[in-house]
Amino acid sequence: MLNLLHANFKRLVKSKLFYIFSILMFLIVAFYSLILKIYSSNGSMGNSVDLFFISFPSISLIPTIGIAVSVMGSVFLGQDFNYGTIKNKIIMGKTRIEIYLSSLITVFVAGVFFYLSYYLAVFTVGMITIGNPLVFLDKVDVIKLMLYQLLLVLTYSSIATAITFITKNMTASVVILIIFSVVLMTVGYSLIARLNEPEFWHDYENGGLIYNEGYISGTKRVILTFIVNFFPSCQSCYFMLNPTISEMSLGIMSTYLLFFFIISSSLGILLFSKTDLK
């Protein structure tokens, strides 16, 4: 499998799409930091700098990284099927499991580089323009979130690999992954916005409280909370809107990610091992 990994990494470092996404991750954070600096200097955004300090180790770019991993993985692996490279590897004596696992590892490594590009921007442009966010954060919590983020990237990579190996078509896998990512992120944002609504609104005119008729409670709240915690894309949206997180939620979300990783990888390997390659 080492030979497969070596060949994949050799292709990866020559991939223009890999560098485009890595640079894009950096530029998004750099742009965000500069905008916050400009507006905070003008007093136009209030606590924006404080929000940057609080949310920097969260998943603020993971939805973007998730899409980048999906597109990168689908294009990179899909080319093997389009050009018949997968079939040639099998003819040369490589097992399908070796081919699948080496592909998964390659996509994950690409995702980690996207992730590191994000933090490179945080610790360079972000620190220069706004300051050191670690001063305001518990370092243990930061490490826990970073480990969780890596697990999330791994899950995105496993899903992208599975879809590509099941469809065996670059275009089809890209379209499927992008549609599902966008739909789930949209659903995640809308659900989280509803769940974050308070049970009572402040009545600024009378100084009292007004009951929120649209407040979600009971079984419906439990179901919607489960949906938000369960799907990787929804989890990403949760962190964007809720920078702070409890130990219980982090543990539950990590468990769901492991579930997705195991199911997607097992299904991908199973279907790929039984598929005829034309």
C-alpha cells in the first residue's frame, strides 16, 4: 500500500485544485480578519473582535473545508476511474482494500492541509491584525476542539471517498456531494436558528417578558437537536453559531462522526469490492 500512497501523494502535490483550496482557506480567514479590524477600528461592529477571540478555534470554516474535501476527493479519485487507473492497479496485483484505504488516506491528508491553511491564517494575519486569541481561551479546550475538527475532516474524507468509489464517476460524485452538503448546511442553519430562539422575548417598552409562540419544546425539540448533532454538515453549522460547547455535546458529536466514518468506509469498501470495473 506504500507504493499506492507514494503515487497518490505524488499526484496530490501536482494537483492545481489542491493548492487552490489551500490558498482559499488562508485567504478567507485573512479577509475576515482584515474586515473585522477595519470595522472594529471604526467602532462599527461592537464586539466583533471579542467574537473573533471566542470563535477562532471553533468550526467557523469547517463547512467550507467540508466542501473543499468533497470536491477535491471526488475530482482526485474520480480521475482514477475516468482514466482507468483503478483497473490498472488491480491488474498489477493491488487489492481493492489497499486501493480504497490509500485513497481515503490521501483525501484526508489533503483535508488536513486545508485545515492547517485556516490556522496558518489565524496565527499570522489574524494575530497581526487582531491579536492572540489564545490569551482569552483555555488551552485544553482548544486542543479538544482541534482534535474534534480533525475527526470531522476525517469523516468528510470518508464520505467523499465512499461516494466516489460507489458512483465510480467524477462528475456524479461531485454533484451528489455538493448538493447534499449545501442542503444539509441550509437545514442546519435554519434548525439551529430556530432552536436558539429564546422561550421569552424582552418587551423593551414595558420592561417585561413576552412568551415566544414559536418556541420549540418537548419531543420536537429533542428530534431537531438530534438532527443538528447527528449530521456532520449540521454539526459544522452548530459550531459557527455556537462557539462554546459542553463536554457532553462534544462527546456525542464525536460518537456520531465515528458512526458516519465506520458506516461510510464499510459500505464503500463492500460495494467497491463487489463492483465490476469496465
